[in-house]
Amino acid sequence: MQQMLGPTRYAYTDITAITNHFRDKLGQGGYGSVFKGVLSPGNVHVAVKMLEGNSNCNGEDFISEVATIGRIHHVNVVRLMGFCPEEMRQALVYEYMPRGSLDKYIFSAKKSFCWDKLMEIALGIARGIHYLHQGCDMQILHFDIKPHNILLDSNFVPKLADFGLAKLYPRDNSFVPSRALRGTIGYIAPEMISRSFGVISSKSDVYSFGMLLLEMAGGRRNVDPNAAHSSQAYYPSWVYDRLTQQEWGEISVHVVDMHELERKLCIVGLWCIQMRSQDRPTMGEVIEMLEGCVEGLEMPSRPLFCDEGHTHTEDTYHLSSELTEISEEDMSEKVQVMVV
């Protein structure tokens, strides 16, 4: 019945009761604070996101948008269960993900997942993004795919989160207006910052997913200024060199130690982060590559950031991917940074 009716509309008094007066705070995100709550009857655990007053989501547009998104059901997308549309007290009620976000596992000093499990998680994320792009009546572009926005259920099944306020577009639209943009430095596609790299489209999500894949494979952030060797500071560049060394038959202890699934994640990730959007695969093609044999994967062209002479750690990628965001109005060749 809940799936047929869509998300439940709550009053602010209901939200305070569900969260027990906002007693258990789970975290802080780009749109506001998140609190743990319980729905009765049934004692169903939920995560309640209270939107900040400047979220620019108000009135009928907010209600229409969340009603549409609330009817989306996919195993790899966090379900929106309810909302509160009251002015300055807007809230979104999501299913609760007990394992938290992916970042705390892949960036842990201790290896949390075996390669098979990592591949399973990567495929789940890819299927969730593909569903948002192609499986709905309206195309949903996430624009902020990163480890922090991938939540895990009790069985470590990955689910896309924080897509709830992403703009909705008809699937036949090949690009979107620049005023709708958002994203996180380190994952944001080049065309989101400068149109000289191409139009903004679903391929912008593909780029972000590629950066996520590389971090999953490397077990580290793509930019690490404190790396033991300067050549390792930017992981996508370093791993490209490792893979091409192997292709040329050069013997390297790093290549010998590279797991087959690690190699697959890296090659697919490098395809996804090609600088020109037209050179990137679609999410459907990404899924096919992840499901196929690594022997059938060709190496992509050397991405621009890997060119010799580029000091990648001194450009915008040097900014912390957790602490910076591009604003919706920022399309004048400069990035406006704000703490999330």
C-alpha cells in the first residue's frame, strides 16, 4: 500500500515525535542535519533529514518533486518514505541504513571487504545509477555521487542516497540547464565547471562513479598529498601507469600483486573519467564491463589529468572532497567553496 500511495505527508509535530525531539543525530550533510527516528506502528527505523532554511525547495514544487521520487523503488536506491513540506521546517523521511556510508569502510586502515564483495557493491551502485537514468518515467541525474552518499543496509547492500532533491528531467533531454548544478570537488565532472569540456548530462554521473570506483579499488582517496611518493599522490594517474606498464610487459611488484578484480575496477573507472563526456561509457555499458571478463577490457586513452607536466595535486582536485561543494549558481569558470 505504501508503494502504491507514495511517501506519507507529515506535519512538523509528527516529525518531532518520530525523532523523539531530534535526540539522536546521525550526521550532517549538504542539505541539513539527519536524525534517527522510529515510525509507529511497527517500530520501523528511519532517517529524517531536516532541510536547511536556504535549501530553495519550497511550496508546490517541493511536494511535487518528493511525491514523484517517493514512488521510485529499486534495491540499490534509498527509499523515500515520507516528507514534511512546512515552510522553514521541511523534512525528508528515508529508510534507515544501519551500516552507514561506504566511505568509512573503503577509507579504513583495515581492509573491510574482499574483492568479490567490493565488486558486488560496485555493481549494485552502478545498477542504482542506471535505474535513475533509464528506469524511471523521468530521468534523474544525481550530480553528487561519492562514497559518503552510498549507504549500506544490514547485509551491506549499497543504496544511493541524497538523490532526493536532484532535478528531474525527461529522458530525451541530452543536457540540463547550468543553474541546476551541484556536486563535490574531486568527483565533479569537468563539464560541470567549464562547458568547454562538453554538455552536462547523465555522463556527468558516470564521471563521478568512475572516481568512486577508483577509490574503492585503491582503498584510499584519489588525492593524497601525504603519499609516500609524489607519483602516488593522485591515484588515477598512478594506477594508469601501473596498468600500462603491465600492458607493455614491464615487471613490477605492484602489477604482480594487483588482483584481477582490482584491475577491472580500475580500468572501468578510467573509462568513466575520460575528460570528454562523449568518450565515457553509459551506465548500461559500465554494468556490462563490470559483469564481463577483465581480459576483454581495453585500456582507455590516457586522460588529460595523466599527461606529464601536469601537477594535479595543485589544482582544484587538491581541495577536500568531503568539505567542498560547487554551488548551483556557480558556472562562471570558478568554484565557490562551502563547508557541507
